[in-house]
Amino acid sequence: TQLLEQSPQFLSIQEGENLTVYCNSSSVFSSLQWYRQEPGEGPVLLVTVVTGGEVKKLKRLTFQFGDARKDSSLHITAAQPGDTGLYLCAGDPGNQFYFGTGTSLTVIP
Amino acid sequence: EAQVTQNPRYLITVTGKKLTVTCSQNMNHEYMSWYRQDPGLGLRQIYYSMNVEVTDKGDVPEGYKVSRKEKRNFPLILESPSPNQTSLYFCASSHYNEQFFGPGTRLTVL
């Protein structure tokens, strides 16, 4: 059983399109992190959301933390081929870290 | 440069032959972890350490050992590797909730 469920699992879109990736849980988290991982490399932190309802923007990426701190979303505006990668959400309800299974995004030029 | 290093990057071994994967960080982080990443299962925490001489089991600790004798190093030991431990392994160090990952070790156990 996954503590963090991500959807969709795979996403293939044309350059310039918008997309949203979801990270859901039945547990409450003090914070959630989003990472991006490219093939053959370790995940790289994109953002941490801490406060329920918080919205953070990183260029064309918008991250939102749910009001109840159980879910988060990542929205990409006008996707570029450079956005291609595996997007992972993560959280630590205690001392352990849990990751979602990831969303594999392919942006076609 | 702040980084987490792992060695080796690639390893092919045989069942039962003890091996160690080293991990080192230069950021003075107290928290370090080991993960394995498998298709369809994502990243799963094997062991973690909140400080020197303090280690705890993660979600999938069976078949693995760790030690934390110094703050910067956190080696992963497979005493008797089996084929089901074939995977991509990542070491990470953490500052609060933010993790910094090493480049990964691809292990194949024949």
C-alpha cells in the first residue's frame, strides 16, 4: 500500500500544453516535497510546501498544498521538452520519508 | 561544492558475495538515508540515520545493514546479496525535510 498516490502515472503531451500532476494521501503531512528525476540521476528537489493551502511558483511550475495537508498538485504551464522527467512527491509523517510512485512526463517537441 | 557521493556507480556481483556501497556527504547533515528504486514501486526507504550511532529501519530493511560511525559517511552493507536485491540504490542526506541525493548505484546480483 502506497502512503502517497500519484496520478497520472504516465503523461505524454505536446510542447506548449498545460498539465497537472496530483499527489494524494489519507495521511496528514507537516510538509510535502516535489522532486524531479532524470534518467540515470538522483532526484533533485524542486520545492517544499508547508502550510495548508500554500501555493508556490517556480517559473512555469505551480505547486499547491491542500488545505488539509493531505494532498498536493503540480501544474506546469506551456510545457517544454526540458520539462521531461519523472516527477515525485514525498513526505515524512514521522521520521521516515515516503515517496509517491511518480509521474513520468514526456513533452514532445 | 555541496554533494552526496556514492561508490561504486555500477556493480555486478553474484549471490552470497558480501558487498558494501559507500555514501558520503559534505553538507554536515545529521539525517541520512538509503533508498532502492524499482519499476512500479518507486523509491522505498531501506534504512535511515538521524545522527551518528543512531540508525533505524525503513520500509524494506531485510537483507541490508548500515552503520553511522561518522556524520559524513553512511555505508550500505549487503552481507549475502540475492537476485531480488538487484535494483537502483540512492543515498540521501537531509536538511529538515529537504533531501539531497547521490547519483545512484546500479546493482545487479546474478
